[in-house]
Amino acid sequence: MEPQLSIKGDDDQQGEGRGKDQPTKTRVVENGISPGMGFAHEILRKAGPRAGVVGLVPTAIGGTVIRQWMKNTTDPNATYYQHLVERIKASDKDGGVVRALLWFQGESDAAVKDYAINYKDNLKTLINDLRNDLKPRFLPVILVKIAIYDFFAVNGTDNLSTVRAAQEAVSNEVPDVSIIDSWKLPMNLTTREGFNLDRGHFNSTVLLTAGRWLADTYLSRYSQLL
């Protein structure tokens, strides 16, 4: 069979209104690109026909903190987790099987000291809740260790090292969690080479490279799942 790429739905949550537990500002980056496309194409290129159809289930929302993604059945405004689980389950209806979660998030947490301190525990809880709610699916997680904090945030402070350490710890302490380091991507934090004009977001070349690295990490550990 000819290998194919399928995208399940568009990123219709982009620009969605924030709940009461969310930062006071909303920032939507139009015409963005994620590492997902680079990931999918690299899987297809390296695995060939064995990959079959590679589907993407995009759920990303820019500028969010991790506690907005936490499972919270008592808060009607806490919908991100619910939408994430629903989209994963919906992909099953067309015969798809979710094989991994790619998690590239944390810059906004790194701009708030309290959020950064709690990032490790929150990320562990999120992963465990997802795996419990998606049983019997096997859900490997591949993290992208962040390279910058969100300096756009009002009254933001630099807690980057705390979040990076938290992400590294989760990859070591939680089973089947891998990590790549965005500091090693082809960019320069001083000159901002590899960034968009806003100097706070990676450009498409860097994000596509991140996607290829995510694919290499996946194939090195879980190619048997294809």
C-alpha cells in the first residue's frame, strides 16, 4: 500500500475563549505550523509502506499553561482535556489507532514561578490521567524540552531552567516517556536565527526539524507498533 498522510480535523480550538483559570491575555498566531507535519513525513519516508496511513490529530492551543490541560470534571470551563480525549477517541471511528502523544508546551509555565515549580507534578498527572482514560491504548509520550520562556507574558519572569528540569525528570521517572531538546535545534538564542519575526516562536524550518527528530525518537523505540 502506498504510504499516506491524513490529518484528522483542523485546529478548530485555536483562538477559543479562555476559562477563569487561564491567563488574562489571549495570543493566537495565525498560519502557524507545528512539528506534526515534519513528524508524519519523516515516519512515511523512513518506514515506507509499513507505515500505512499516518494520521495527525492536532489539538494544540498557543499560549496555554499546563494546568489548563489538566483533567477537571468539576469546572465546566476546563474543556481542553475533554476535547483532547474526545479527539483521540474520535480518530478510532475511522479505523485509526493513536500511537503516541507529542507534547511541545511549557513556555508560558516558565514565565510564572508558581507554575514552573508545579510543572513536573502537573505533567505527570496529565500523562497518567490520559493513559487511564484511554485504556487499553498504549500511549507513548515524546516531550520537547523547551528552549525559551514566554517573554510576551505580562509580568513574566524567567523560570526556564525549572521547567526544563521538570521535563527531563518526567522523561526519566515515567515509563515510556521520551524527550528531545529544542536547545539543539538549528537556531540561535542570541541572534534569533531560526525564529519568526516576533523572535519568540520557531520558524517553519526549525519546527519541521523538530518533527523529524520526534519521528526518529519514535522509530528508535516503537517502530514495532507500525
